[in-house]
Amino acid sequence: MSAAANNRSSWGPRTSGSVRRGVLRSTVRALLVPRRAIPIALVVVPLTIIQDAYSREALAVPIALLMCGSFLLVGPSLWRALFPLDRPIAAGAVTRVLVYAGAGAAVVFAVGRLVPGLAGAGPTFMTTNPSLAVCMALFWVGGWGLARDIDLELHLRRARARAEALAREADHAQLFALKAHLDPHFLFNTLNAIAEWCRADGAVAERAILQLSSMLRTMMTGITTTTWPLEREIELVDALFALHAIRDPSLFTVERAVPDPVPDIEVPPMVLLPLVENAMKHGPLARNRGTVRFAVTRSGEGVVVEITNPGAFAGRRDGGSGLPIVEKRLALAYGTSATFTIERDGDRTKAMLRLPRSVEARLPSRPAESSAG
């Protein structure tokens, strides 16, 4: 196939048939958006008033409205069809510019001279030669400006949608990583303890294996979804506490304050797991014996989750990944509607999450609020 034929095949379909109708429809919808419709009205209304004031022709106002309407329908639509953002401007640019300029001149001539002549209308303010020259310039420049504004807005919307999709994919990939996010030393120590219990206490070993298996099975279920009930999340938290208790029940006690029934809201899977893990790692496993408190309270239509552990919060650790993962996942799921704080509370550490009722995935342009003590 020749280069000319290739050029025709790549350009022609974009400006014909259903594509042209689609461009026209999307242009009309975009022009009706208030942020464009209001400025357009602020130009069209004064022009119509001036046309009526400086013309003695009865058809002066219809001619003005036809001129403005033709410009608004043809100018931006034609430019968008001839110069789509996804096609290099240099490809056939001269031909397309000539088509656009010629179409503008034809529209202005048809509305300014041909239609009034056919209707038997006399001269008006907007159909004089100087006014027609201004109208032609407005068609060329205004059509280009409106088309660029519409296309850039649509391009930005698509870019945001792609970024959101990529963010969701990144979040989903992190869920796969979360199944291995439990402290490896904890898992290894638990498996070693199970091996010892197999020789010393088969019943305890069996219970530990079943507990670990149930927990990992629940985590694998969470990987396949973007949200799940808060009740399921709490079950996972309870399983983690139970696993730690099997290893050394003298290290800590759990104070659990969860309403019954659990609030019926959806949360990102395993969003609480890094916080509980952090509480255990810097609390009982760091030989800060005492009570780990896990509390869920209703707050409006959402909930507040508090996790406190013995041992004063000493600030965020360089290179730590657990807390940043929580903040990023909250931003992906809730935007700025959810908040997370972790701070020192006397000789204890308190982490607090405020979660709204609904999860609404959005672009994480602004991270969820957080503070460190």
C-alpha cells in the first residue's frame, strides 16, 4: 500500500461517519457545561444586542444567532476532528489547516451573505465586510481555543482514569505482597514452635497449625477483592492475636472492645493487619509486657478503630513500610475521608483510624491525613 494510501486510511476514518457524529455530540455536551456555557453566553448575548441595536433589518437577531450557533457547532467540532490529540500535528498539517480555514470562510460567507440573500434580508451590522472579517477570525481562533480546551479536559479525565486504574492495580499488587507482610521471624518462630509442640504437645501443635492455616486462608481470600466486611477484618485481627498467644500466652493480654453486631461497613482487606503487627512488634515482642487494646466504636455512619500497646511510641522508623502502606491504601480507598494517626500516649502507643461508611476508590492526589507523635 502506498504512503498516500496509508495517510488516507489513518486520517479519513477519523473525520467520517460515526466518528464525526461522536465528535459533534461530545463537543455539544462539553459546550453545555456551565464553565463554558456561561462565558459563551456573555459573548453571544452582547453580540446579539449590538446586532439588533445597529441594524434595521427584522431578521438581524436570527442572523446573529445563526452566525453564533454555526460557529459553536462547526468550529470546535471540525478542529477536534481534524486535529485529534492522539495524532501528531505534523502529519498532513498543511492540508488539515487549509480544510479548517476554508470551512470557516465557507460558514461565515454562507451565514453572512448567502442565507440573508436567500431570505431577502437587507444589510445588518454583522454582515458588513469588516464584521464578516472579524467573524471569520473569531471562527478560526475561537474554534481552535474551544476545541483545545475540550480535548485537554477529556485527555486529563482519561489520564486521571488511567492513573486511578494503575493505582488500583498497584494496590491490588500490594495485597499480594501483604500475604507475606507478617514479620518473617514471627512466622519462622511460630513454625519452629509448632515443630517442638509436635513432639511435646500434639494438641497445641494441631491448634496452632489450624490457626495459622485459617489466617493464611483468610488473607488469600482478601487478595481477590478490593473490599470486604469490617467483621471479616476483625476476624483476621483476632486470628493474629491468637497466633501470638499460642507462642507465648504470658507475653500479653488482649482487651477487645468491639460492638455486637459489628458495624456493617466495607473496608480495604487487611488494612488493619500492619497496625496490629506493629503493635505486637513494638509492644509485647519487644518485652513491653501488658495489655494490647483493640477497640471499634461507631462514629456517625463510620467507625473509629483504636489499637494501643505497651511501650511509648518513639517515632517512625526509617525504612519502615507498614505505616506508609496503611496511609497509601487509605488514600486510594477513601481520598481524604479517612484519617490515620499514631502517637505516644503516656508509656503506651496509640494508633487510630477513622473510616467513613463507604469505600470510594479515587485518585490519590492528596494523601490521607496522618500525624506522628
